[in-house]
Amino acid sequence: MSSSFIENLHVKEMRQFKELNVSFNKGFNFISGPNGCGKTSILAGIAHCFDHSGFQYSSLNENSEFWTDLTIAGEKKRVGIGKNSIQNAGYRKSSIKSWEPPLHEEQRESIKIHEVKQKLKQFCPLFIGTNRNIKYQQISGMQREAALDEQLNRRLSSGAQSLYGDSQINIKQWFVNRYFMIDKDWALEERKNWVHMVNNLSSLGPFHSNFRYVRTGKELEPIFSIYNSECFLEELSAGFQAVLSIIANIFEWIESTKPEGSRDASTAEGTVLIDELDLHLHPEWQFTLRDGLEKIFPKLQFIVTTHSPHLLASARENEVIIMAKNEYEDKYSLEPSALRFSGWNTDQILSEIMGVKSLDNKDYEKLINLAFQEIENKSLAGLELAIDNLKKVCHPNDSILTVLNARFASMLAVSDD
């Protein structure tokens, strides 16, 4: 587990939250709950603690306060702002009135947001939003990659924009740069990361997909293979593009924001925050994604939002943070659940964790009710028709269908007598 990670988030008077406190573990954190409960707002709250230019994405007021507690190589930090820092000029028009420090805690250094770039360069979280499609563009050659300080400043200034805008790296350019770079004597860490990625890419794909990088040809077009068929980068399905976008972003973030000697992806530490990790992925694929990410990045902390019961079923103990949408609650205190949900079925996760109120198919319900009405009316023809219609919408081994067929056979036998 990482020794540099986000411990918790505290916010007051931000968006829909009167007060919110969330604790995180050092590894995977899956934030789940009903639509509108504020899952993405948690990621935004963390982003605001590192950069004030992202305030435009949230409603704030004079009483707003927010901070994030961190452990960085064993040292305790608190970054954010306290009450009376915000000047509210209207919806999403907040600005800084004064830099009030976050609430003091013994043996924890307080860092105000405008001090982050000077005092917190050793911790730069990565935010990945929902825009993960890869558009075609022609690459003419290798492109210069920015220096460490420039990359750090860019990352620390774009957390909220990365969640809501389009600030992902140029995936294709990154692959082309590695094509030219990895055989150079000075690219020791980049070469090691490249081999690590290529060797483990298949662990991120769905079962039997054999997802792998094949080559970059003379036209500088990266080529991949899925289900043993080659295709260009932009021709990958939305799911493969989404996963590749996440992986490339993490590798690029590690190599561009860590000092030399700390850029090995298999040992690199830090926090990656991803909105809707399950986006574009087939349910079968969602079962394997968590373990694939851990295999490639074993020391990273992940804080992700999800609507997927399959991702939650892949989570382990103390990895799922369950949010409830309760209009009567002014204060939320959340922490990872001690439960493991691998033994829960999809319906149980959907209803009890994600707040889905009704899982019943309305057509299915109507056809079942109609079938029992025909039994009540002792109508063989009506029951036979109801069963035929039910077969069209339900599973062949549906238990109620079995019961109805048995009842039909019983009624038929009586009528024959």
C-alpha cells in the first residue's frame, strides 16, 4: 500500500453539501450510491483543495470551507481553506476574498491553496474525467515533453477542469514518443514502464480478448490487437479506448510529475481519482478491471465513482464507500464499508447500495398477473396464451414460468378427465 495518500476530505457549504466528511483507505475506494447523491462532488471537493481556479465548477459562499488531509512519506499535511475565504458574486462566480487557513490540527502542517505549488510538489493527484474517447489525428514525429516543474504546475492547476472539461493528454502522441524514446540510453525508467505496460495490457481486457499492443509503424500509427484482430488506435471500441486512455494518462502522470528515480510505475505512489470508472465497459469487463489496475499500479491509491454493481462485486473489504441521498440529512460522515460484496447478486447491490427502488420488469409483472387471472378463471386457452407471451420476455429457466407450466399441465389433465 502507498505511504503517500489522501486520508480524508472535509467540506462545508459546497454544492449540495451542508457538511461532508469522507475517510479513504490507502488502496481502492469505490464511491457508490443513487444518482444525484454527490459522488462526483466528492472528487470536485478534493480538486478544489489543490487549486482555486476550479471554483467556477461549484457553488460556494462566504461560509464555505474545505480541506483534504494527506499523508506524504509519513508526514501529515492539511491542504485547503477555512471559513470567510470566499467572496460570493453569484452562481459559480465565487472568488477569493482572503486566504484563511484550514482548521488547525496538532502535528499536521496546514497548507493554504495558493501555497500548494511551492509546498506540495511531492504530492500531485491525477484527476480523470469521463471524456475518454480518442479522436484521430496525424502525428508527424516525436514531440518535446515539458519539464517537471511545468508539468506539476499544469496538473495542480487543472484538477476540476480534468473532471469536467477536456484536458487529457494526447494519447497517440504519448505512444509515438515512446516509440522513439525507449531505446535511448537515458530512458531507463520510460523503457521499464513501457515493457511493464505492454506485458500487462492483456490483464486489463475482458476475458479472452488478448488485448495487446502490436507495433507502431512507419506512418506513426499505433496498432493493437483484440480478439486476435489488429486495429488502429482510433478504431478501438469505446471500452478499449476508455481503458487505454486511463492507463496512458496514469503512466504519463507518473513520468511527468515524479522526480527521476521515482518514475517506476510498479513502485510509484500517489492518488488517482476517476469519475465513472465503469464508463463504456461491458459488465464482464468490469469484474476484472480492479485487479488489472492493481497489477499494473500496485502502490497507487484509487478513488473512483461508479454506477456498476459488477465493479462493487469485485471490490474487497474496506473498499466501498456507500452514499445515501437523504434530503433530511445536513451532515454526512462516510467511510469504507467493512463488508465485501462479492457474494451479493446484482439485484441486491443495485437496491441496497445504489438505491434502485424497483428492479421488477413491468411487462413481466403484467404477464404474470394475467397468467394468474387466467388460472383463477380456469381458462386453459387464456393461460396457454399468457405463458407463450411470458416466454418471449423472461429467461427460459425462470422459476415462475416453471410453476405456470406445471399448473397448465395440471389443469389440462383435469379437463381431459
